Amino acid sequence: MKSIELQYKTLGITRKISALLPERWDELTTNQLVLISRNYITTVDETEILCGILGIKKSIAARLDDFQRFCIALELDFMDDFKPHFAFVIRKLNGLNAPRPRLEGMSFGQFMFVDTYYEVAITSEDPEQLNKFIACLYLPEGKPFKEQLIEDRAAYVNLFFKPEEKTAISLNYRLVKEWICERYPLLFRKPIAEAVAEQSRSQGSNWVKEYESLVGDDIVNQDKYSALPVHTVFRYLTTKLKENGKR
């Protein structure tokens, strides 16, 4: 966070106030992330953005001159750069919970569905796929992921999640995906920020193939493979790739 001082005039008197300006994605609050996401969907009034980002009153934001607004905008350039981050800003929404930081506790089966629906959603811009992506990612507290519940939970997301909230979750997952790519470079190709469609080339679209390779002929225990912690599987697949590379 950067501490800044703002000056504005009211009734001919110059006044000063202090405000905090986020410098990174992980410094955003839930409301700030949702506000930024709403601006991805539709044009949000600049004064409203200033209010939400700086935590100041609308009457004060309206008095900021063009140069002040320009300087603030320069400090928000991080929004064009998706740096890796391992946690979700929106921890809980309408009775559903985000995965824990670093995807701790997420099963490989859940990740396969999350990542596949995410890539389909961003490449097709299909709102139904976005609903399914969130339905796989956000779960009721203490409840395991179940493929059979995706359709019903997607309908719930469609009814009770606002478009800007869904966009915020998608943006946040992109940051998490960047973190995953950085941690497991042999498994993932780093997404290209300038062309979101390039993300469809990443490993996520091949998870069914990877799962079949992992299970092999052990059909009886296929559910056990799906229930393994996602990082356990990632480490195993990384080791296998390294071993194959030595041959």
C-alpha cells in the first residue's frame, strides 16, 4: 500500500486528506476487486472508481483535478500486469467458499474441472461455462467437490452471483494460475497476458489425458487418484517428466 496525500479546495479553503493506494492485486479488498471487475464489464464512472480505490467520499473525489487523477491512474498500472498470487481475495460469497491459499486441500479431481471450465469460459465467453467454473471452484464450507453437483451449483451461481463478482473470481483465478505456472513450469506454459486466448494452449485442456495416464489400468482405484491432493499429483507428474527427459 502507498500512503498518499490529496489536496482539494472547498469554499476557497485548501484541505488535505491522507489515503491508501493499493499497488498490487493482493492488496485489494473484496469491494475494490469487484469494482475493478465491474469496469471490465461496463464503463464505471471515474469518480466512483476513485472513491472505491482510495476509500474517500464522492464529494472529495469529485474535487480532484485532472493532474491528480492522472497521477493516481499511473499508480494503478498493476491492473494491466497479472503477477502471480496464491490466494483468493473473495474468501466467501453467498454461502460458498474459495479454496484455501495455495490451493491447500484441493483435490486433483476438483482442479481438473476448475481449470477446464475456466479455459473454456475465457476462450468462448460463454456465461454458462463461467458459472460452472465458479461452481467447481467455490464450495460449501466443509463439503468435498462432487462432479454430480456441478449443474445445480452452477444454477445457484447464475442466480445469486453478480456479473462483476463472477468476473472478479475469474480475474483472481488468473493470478493463481500464474502462480501455479511459476511453481510447476514443466507442467504448465505460462499464460500470455497480451492474448488471453493463448491460455487455451496450457496444460489445463489436457487434464483428462493426464488423468488417464495417471490411472492407467488401475480402473478400480480411479476415484482414489481423483481424490489425491492436487500438489501431490503435480509433484508426481513433474518427477515423471524429469525422468523421461533424462532418457
